[in-house]
Amino acid sequence: MKKFPIITFFVIAIVTLISCKDDNNLDDYKEWRNLNNNWLAEIELSSGSYYSKVVPSYDKGQYVLMHWFNDRNSTAGNLKPYYTSTVAVKYIGRLYNNEAFDSSYLAPDSLFKTKVNSVIPGWTIALQEMHVGDSVEVIIPYQSAYGTSGTGKILPFSNLKFNIKLVDITNWETK
């Protein structure tokens, strides 16, 4: 019976160490996180009117920075996707250091088809602001991208930059 408290202590200690593993993520990627955050802060301070900050009405804690390459007046009458719409886009994604990590141009027809609500939150925010025919550059803070976990070539705490062209809404659903 005297061994039970000792065994229990070790089991609790092991579980605690395993559960704290994600907290170590902060230290593991400290330099990367700092570089990304400094890059984003520099863009926010120096962009002036180049980027528009877009905050969705449904989540005031998230945002993206968007710059339209086209004249928005020329596409203003075109359709805008809803949260449940399916869109066709052309895009290239880059890390803060301009390293490309993904592109639709690698696909045979260079189009990526997806539901607006099936992508990272930053894309969802941006796509709902676009009209068919719009071309934008979108800066997505890591909180609206892959967060503290990352995926593939995208490390945790990665702020992302995308060039996106909304080519079509293949399934436009009404509100």
C-alpha cells in the first residue's frame, strides 16, 4: 500500500510533463515567432493606406490585411462569395521571408476549388471581402492561419502572405 502514493506521484508527473509539451512550443520557435511578429508589426506601421485592415463582424479577435491590385470599382457589381459558397481561385502562398510554400499554379489548370468555410480563417475573411475578378495580396497573422501548431513547411507562429485571384464562384449559395 505504501507504493501506491509513489506510483501515483510518478504517473501524475509524467502526465503533467506530457501535457506541458505544447507550452514548450513557445520556446522552441521563439526566434521564428519574433521574426514573424516583427515583420507583421513593420507592415502594420509602414503600410499607410497600402493595406486595409479587415476585421470580420463575427469575430473581432481576428483580422487580415488586404491590398487590392485591381480597381475595385470595376468588380463591384460582380458576385461575392458567402461563407458556404464554393470558389475557384489562383494563389501563391509565402512565408514572412518571401519563401513560397504553396501555389495553385502547380495544379494542371492552376485553379484551386474550395468551400469558403473549409480553409484557414484568414482566407475565409479575405474571400468574403472579394468580388469575382479581384486580385489581392493578403497578410494573415498566425492566429488566423495555422496558429501555434503549423503544418508541413509552415512552422508554428507563421504569419503568411498570399496573392489570391478570385476567378469564379462555382457554387454560390444564398444567405
